[in-house]
Amino acid sequence: MHFYLATSFIFPRSLRLRLFTLCFVATHLPLLGYSSWGLATGRIALTEFILLTLMTLFGTAIALIGIGALLNPIHALAETLNRREEAALPKMGDVIQTLYAGVHRAASTAQAQIDDLHVAAHEDTLTGIANRRGFLAQITALPRDQRRGCVAIIDIDHFKQVNDQLGHDEGDRVLAAFADRLSAQLRRVDRVARWGGEEFVIFFHGAAEDEACWSLSRIAAQMRSDPIGRIHGRPISFSAGVCRWGGDAVDGAMSAADTALYEAKQSGRDRICRAATAAQMV
């Protein structure tokens, strides 16, 4: 490292040219030594001088070409790592392969950690579906012409009683089962996420209010016929608020859907309410 830093003034931006320069100087030292001795003693022989010069130049050319060829794998590996690809190298066990293996391992580990952080930031660990951040990232990433549809906020009725009377483990199981039930009943183009606590959110892609409400009613009916759990002997149910969304800022539609959810809960729960017409996002 000390020699590397000490020679950095020679072509500081190109290791290849620096190596070429050092190689050129080193291979010409015998010729310079012979020339200096001949001039000092007056015993230089022209034929020997010409032959030594030609052989020095020939050796220099071979050394430069060889160094250039040996450096090519390093440049190729750097480009491969930048593209996050894996190069196929013959197993030679030399320093280049050792360097590549170490750097590639470090890069792969770093990328895996980045991927894990991205998943942790956008996925709910309990239910395996998107969390609030993941949901917002998904729908905002959609092209502008594919954002139209309906949003629904869903709340599991009396969920606090599930935790208080049946325990938090049962509460976690109910949340996971409810997420599975929603995911299984929706289309591939729809998006579902855990909004927080016992609240979930759905984006019904391209759906009108009637279609979104019908889909939720079908899920509610299935919750009664095939319960994911019971509280006080009755199947666990949910309430929902639905609002049309036209693709602009989703905050307004979510707020209107939340207001409709509040109305559903105030009206006795286990029901689906639509947002007021004035709040609809056309």
C-alpha cells in the first residue's frame, strides 16, 4: 500500500498506465547501466549496444502486453460487479480470483441486506402482506392511467375482545387468517395491505363502487359461513368504508373511506358503507 500511494503521482487516475511506466523504466535499467558504464570507460561496443537496445525494447513490449492482459480480468470483474452479475472464471486460485470472490461476497451480502431492509420496510411480518408504506409505494408506482378504482378501509369488529379474552396469540392468528382470506378473494390486479393494528386496506383496481362493495359483501358472507374465529360464540366480522379514487393524491380518498368506516362502526358494525358523494374522488 505504501508503494502504491508513493507512486500515485504517476498517472493518478490509471493503474494500468502506472504499471506500464514502472515496467518500462525497470526493463530499461540494464540498457541505461550498460550505456553509463560504456560512456564512463569509453569501452562501449556499438554492436552490443544495438543488440541490447533491441532486446530491451522487445522485452519491454512483451512485459507491457502481458501486464495489460493480466489486468483485463480486473477491469472485467469491476464492470461485472457494477452490473451485479457473476462472471465465470476458471478456478486458478490466484490473487485475481481471490479478489473477485471477496468483493463479490461483500457485494452480495450488502445487496441481500438492502433487500431485507426493503422487505422489512414494506411488508408486514405477521401477515406477510404489504404494510402501509408498502401499499402506498405499490399504488403510487402504478402508471397514472391505472390508478382509477376504489379504496376500502376495513376494520375487524371487536378485535380488542379477541386479544383480551382469547389472548394475543389468538389475536395474531386471526389477523393472519383475515389477511389470507382477503388475499384469496381478491383479483391479481387488486392490492391489499395491513394498514395498522386490526385495520386493512384494499385498492380495487378499475372497480366501481358497486363492484367493490359486492366483493366485500362476498367476503363478509364467507366470514359468516366459514369463520376465521368466534367471539361470544359469533363469527368474527368486519366493517368497511369504501371510496372511489380517481388517481390523484390518495390521501383524500383514504380519509373519505375512513369516515365511511366510522359510519359503519357507529351503525352497528358488520356492514359496508360508501363515502358521501361529495367526498368521492372521480
